Amino acid sequence: MENNLFQNAKNAVNRFTNARGANRQREKEAARQVIQSAYNNCSPEEQQQLQQLEQQLERHNQA
């Protein structure tokens, strides 16, 4: 069963990648906070996926 915080982190990154304008920065910060919260409650495999989500967040931030 997938951790709810992990799923929330994936959803937050998706919201960020789809955000435009002023919402973009707010969604990025929200995604970072959810990812950090999820780290404490995830399996090692999910933590690796969270690292990938963080990388995706940074890639989209630079685009």
C-alpha cells in the first residue's frame, strides 16, 4: 500500500509542473514541504522516488 504522504508529494509536484504565473512559486514551495514531510514516513524505495520527484521539481524550475 502506498503511503499517503508519498502520494501527496507526487500530486504536489504534478500541480507545480502544471502551474503558471504567480501560482508556480507557491506550488513549488508546497511541493518541497510535502516531499520533506514524506521522507520521514516512507520506505527506502519511496525515498528514492522522492529524490526523483525533487529532481523533477528542480528541472521544471529551470525550464
